[in-house]
Amino acid sequence: MMGKTHIMWGVFCALVFYYLYSDLFLIFRLYELILIFIFVIFGSVLPDIDHGKSIVGRKIKIIAILFEHRGFFHSILAIVMWYFLFLLLLNKIYVYAILFGYISHLFIDCFNHYGISPFAPFNKFKIKGPFYTNGFVEKIFFLILNIFNILLLFLLVFLNI
Ligand SMILES: [Zn+2]
């Protein structure tokens, strides 16, 4: 999957979650909601830190050199690692926001032909699907996500639903 698809999917999941559980967010101020949103987007591109040409991986090339793409950083263990790592730096709600985006990323990577290894580095078992990165299906998927996200954001901002 392309970074932009992961972002749009992360945004879509966050908006749907927000609509379903909006009561949970009543305690937050607007700037906190915006921060939560930004952290979801960050989490949705973070797993590809293990790819030298990805949005995050470009900035920290050493990780792509040391780790296999869609290996450890696309595993359950990585989620646990990030949880404790970010907990040292951030408020719990922002850590959850990052992990929400992160898990959304791993979920759609499961439909990619390359797949992910959820139990890496202990087990090489892979979950994979039929779709190719930046292939026709991904392009259509990206387009549909854009339409839905614009619609959901419109409802949120202008109709305050
Ligand atoms: Zn990925």
C-alpha cells in the first residue's frame, strides 16, 4: 500500500470511530481532538519506517537498512514496543491514537500480496491478500476513501453531527 492510501484509510477509520463513539470524546477540547487526529495519521504511516522510500522511512534510513520490510515493524510485538516507548513521551490518549493508526495500517497490509508477519521475529507465518501495491484495486480504494472522508468531514464540520 502507498503511504497516501494508509493515511486516507487511517483518517477513515478515525472518523468512523469518532462517529460511533463520539461520547468518549466529549471530555476533550478542540486542540486535543486535532492532536488525536494528527497522531492517528502519524500512526497510520509509522509501520513503513522499515521501508527506505516511505514517508517516515525516508527520514530515518537506518531502520530500513537494519530491518526487513513488513517484518518486525509490521508485527504484534512492534505494537507492544511502540506502546511502551510512546508512553514515556506522551499522554495515554495520544499513544492510543498512534496505535489506532498503526493497527489500521497493519490491517490493510494484510490484503496486499506481500502480506505481513504478525508474529515476527519469532515466526515467519504470513497473512496476505491478492492486491498489489499501487495496483488498480488500491487506486479505486484510495478514490472511494477520499470521497467518504470528504463526506464525513463535511458532516462533522458543517452539520456538526
Ligand atoms: Zn506497511
